[in-house]
Amino acid sequence: MEKITKIILIIFLFSKSIYSQSLSGIVKYSGTINKTYADSIINVTSTKKIPSTHKDFIVDMYKNAKEVDLFLHFRNNESYYYLQESLDEQDKYNTTVGAVSAIPYYRNVANNSTYEISKYVGTVKRTPLDWKITNKTKKIGKYICNQALATETLFSRQGYYYTEKVEAWFTTEIPVSFGPKLYTGLPGLVLEVNKNKISITATEINLNPKKDVNITVPNLDKIITQEQANKKWEELAEASKQRRKK
């Protein structure tokens, strides 16, 4: 495993030396809810003792979940990842939006930092994932990709921690350590992310476009840690619970 990682890093550094330091690009991703997960929710819901109107609503949400468009802009040492907002009023109720998350992310390679830009709790500095690169490869579009695995620790709005497995596919043919959300820091652009609930896959890659690539840099004067953000989410959840009791 270590030998494979070293070889990939050598390829990454070699490719990076060939590319201009001003390498920029715009990547369009498709975010989807995995069918296996959606089917499991539908099956569990069908057995629950809840009003049929509630049951039908949940089933309909997962049966009709649409894919969403997500974009990654990168230039030099920075990247910005965001969800493309839909003008369709019906898409406001698209389950996929909540599943893949509409929260933007900003990354700065110079200080190896990734920030989650939440309008509810503020700008959060995320802890990098500990990736393990495997010897598996596959082709996504015209690019040969390598597999990397990690375990992500998440915090539930209900106030507890849990973990999820993450699979990422990155290509050293595009030697930038960017990707969707916090799935970054690998020796190549991440083209696909798979988790239990969702998948995010690159569908269009535009390298060094003629137009300038805009990077939205958040206010980094007031950065909070992941632990502070979790505390704020917990407080918001409790406040919401108290409002429902009134």
C-alpha cells in the first residue's frame, strides 16, 4: 500500500511540474441519492405505523428525488465548491439537495485548509480526512482514476457523533488536490465520491477556460472549529425542539 502511494505521489509531482502553476478549471458534478439507500427508506417507511399521508409523502420524496448540479471552481491554490440553485419552485423540495448538502466549501492549498461556509453557524475549519490509497483503478470519462478510502466523522443535528465510509476516485492526470466538499487533499482532482446515501460524479471538466475562474473567498476573520460548530448545531436543534413544544 505504501509503495502504491509513493508511486502515485511521484506521478502527481511529475504531472504538476509539467502543468503551469496557473492551472484553473470548472468541474460540473452530478449529485444523486443512491437507489439502494432510497429503496431501504421506502421499505422501512412502508412498515411504520404513521398516517398514510405522511407515509405517502416520504415515499414520494425518495421515489422522485432528482439529481442536482454541483460546481467546483479552482485556480492556483484555491477552490470553491457549491450547489447550483434551481429556479424551479418544485426543486426546493428535492430530497437530493438535503442529502448532498447545499453548504459551499472553500479550500486553500497553501495552508492545507478546507472551510465549510454555513449561513447558520459560520465559517467552519474542517479537519482533513485520513485517506488510504488502494491499488484499484477505473476510468471516469477519459481519465484513469485511483481509489482512496476514508472514514468521515459526522455530527448529528440530534446531538451525537457517527461515522460514514467514503470512497473517492481521483486522477493524477489533473494534478490538483481539489474535489467536492471536504473530499480533497489527494494527489489529483477527485472525479467521484461514493457514500452510503449519495454519490457525486464529475460530468463536465473545463480546464483553463478562456474566461476567468471566479473563486468566492469567505470571511476568514471569524473562523470556528468543528467542535464549536457542533455545539452551535446542538443549540439550534434544542431551540427548534423547544419551539415545537409551545
